[in-house]
Amino acid sequence: MKTLIAVATLALTATPLLAQEGTITPASERATSIGPAENFTGTAFVEPTFDPIEDRDFGMASVTFLPGARSNWHTHPRGQSIVVTAGSGWTQEEGGPRQTINPGDVVWCPPGVKHWHGATDTTAMTHIVVNQLEGDSVVDWMEPVTDEQYLSE
């Protein structure tokens, strides 16, 4: 009987222990895609690093914008953190000035604040974004940034 109880206890506790194991996802398993035209102007390469999962309510991606490329206006229900890793880019909150961002700069986009980001008109830019899940969404896409908005200082 003691053996049966010990086996049952082990079986019941082993599953949660296995569920807590870490994972390694090789870079070769991540696919880079061109950002969809309905969300980006110009060419942007999007490489999802990881998606939200049951115990992690945030995802991360690397995005490379070629010169002149930018996101549409958009918001994030729980905000967005951006870390610039290469090149130079621009970001702008609705109603605010366009700002230049460079490698090492960290940008915080508060929840619900309409903004865009992308490369400058002459320089590519790569950044890492971290977005938290709200329901089943991390972003609410809106209209494209016009050339006039993009080039205005």
C-alpha cells in the first residue's frame, strides 16, 4: 500500500515539475517575414522571438525597417517597450514631435497611446519590441502614417 501511495504521489507531482522545465528555441526555428502592407509602409522584416504563452503574458520580436519604412499608427493595450539595436529611426506619439532613436535607446509607449516608429528616410533601423497580452491582443493597428506626417519635424 505504501508503494502504491508513493507511486501515485510521484505521478501527481511529476507533471507540474515537468511543466516547469525551461526551453531553448534555436534561432534556426524562427522565421523572419516581411511585415504586412496593411500594417507597414515600406519594407519591414519581422522576426518573432517568442509569443505569449500560458505562464508568460508577453511576447518579443525583432523588427528591421529599411530606409523610409515605418509602422502604421497603432496602440498597445498594455504598452510597448522598444530597444533600438542598430541604425537610426524615428518615433512619434500622436500630437507630439517626431523623435530620433539610436542604438541603446529604450522607448516606452504607454498603454493606449497612438504612435508609430520606423527607420529614418536615409538609414535602416532595427529594434526589439516587447508587448504584453491583453485578452487576445498585443496591438491595435490603425491608419498608415502619411509621407507628410513621416517627414515632418
